[in-house]
Amino acid sequence: MSSAEDTWSPSALQRERDAYRKRQGLRSLLIAGLSTLVVGGALITAVVSAPGWERTRTTFFNWDKAVESFPAVLAGFWINVQVFAVSALCVLIVGMALAVLKTLRGPVFWPLRALATVYVDVFRGLPLILVLLLVGFGVPALNLTGVPTDPIVLGCVALVLTYSAYVAEVFRAGIESVHPSQRAAARSLGLSGPQSLRYVVLPQAVRRVVPPLLNDLASLTKDSGLISVLGAAIDAVRAAQIETATSFNFTPYVVAGALFLVLTIPLTRLTDRAARRYGAVPGGGHL
């Protein structure tokens, strides 16, 4: 290396520009912090000075009740985490299979495309709470041999049935966003149809739908709390309901909500970061 490269230093103009950018960044940071303090202080003052604040604080933000109910709600929340993890894996697998079926070409595959389309249309149109009730209470009523009746398992099934329909449309949007020339190029290189789909189309499709896919998973995290409607499943929401019933204090619900936020906020931030990195695919996502 030359000595000129070893002794290089920025010009006076460049140093002046760097100093200006640093001052502007510091100024923006100070303004943002000050405005946050002003707005936050105004909101806190408005809430605390409200006529019913003391009663609201005692009913919803009772520290002693929060500490008392936290172990039970946390134990129930662990069930929600397990339900989410298992359901998310199954949703991705079933959703991808449905998307592939809906994008198969040729008249011979029409029955498969029709079945996948009907499945997606039905479970995207049904409210999740209704699917939970139908599966959670309807399946045990059939008394079928070998069919599980555990409410947690049935809750997972209901979540998978509903969310796989949404995720299938996300994957389908990604598959159809890949230009046909990609598949044609793969076939010209000697790859078969399934090989082209596996090695060329799907990797590009999955990369393009990461943001809306994460958005659906964030929604699944919250909706895992709906299994409480099945009664026997003591998840975070059900545990909070039981704790509330003993004292008519609603702080346990706030504790359950805080635990869900601990899980959903990082996933939401990850979704935003993925959206900036990969971009969003129009038509995807679960609203």
C-alpha cells in the first residue's frame, strides 16, 4: 500500500459537513426527547386528574393483585406460547401446501385447485371464534374413536384451519409474483416442474412474502388467547378470568395483556424491519 493511503485524512470541508450532520442529529434527538416528555406529561396529567382515576387505578392497576395473580397468569401464558409455536409451524406447512395446490397448472389438477379454493374461501369467511366453538365443542360431541378431545389440541386445530387459509393466500401471492420467465429458464436448464417450483420459484416467493407472513404470525400470537372460550384450557386469559372472579378486580387481565405485549411487540418490530428490507407484496397479509 502507498504512503498516501496510510496518511489519508478527510478534507476540511468534509469535516465541516460531518460536524454539521452530528449537530443536526443531536438537535433532532433533543427535540424528539423534549416533545415526548411534554406530550407524555400532558397525557399522564390528564389521566391522573380525571375524576374516576383513583377507582380505575384500584380496579385495573392494583399492584398487590398483580403480584398475587402473576404466577397463575404466567403459567397460563406458557400454554399460549406452546399453542402459538405448534400452530405457527402447522399453519406454515398447510398454508404452503394449499398455495401450491392453488397454483397448479393444467386441467388434470382442477379438482385439487377447486378443493383448495373452497377451503380458503370457507375458512377465510368464518369468524375464528365460531371455528373454535365448532371444533372445540362439536368434535368431542361426535365421540369418534382415536380423535383427541383435549381442548388445547382442538384449539390448535381451529387456529390452523383458519390461519392456514390466510397464509395460503400470502404464499400464493408470492408464487404468482415470480415472473414466468424464471420457471421457463429453469425448465430450459433441464429441471422438472416440481424441481423448478422447489429450487427456483418457492425460494423467491417466500423471500417476497416475509413481511405479510410475519404480520399473520403476529395476529396468531394474539388469537391464541381465544382458546379460553373452550373453558377447560387454562391459558393466560382463562387464568386471568378465574383470578378476577375471586375479587372482581380486573388487574389480572392487565397482567395477561402485558405478557402478550412482551411477545407481540418484538414480533411486530421484526415485521417492520422485514418490510423495510424485503418490501411488501400487495394483496398479502391478514387484516
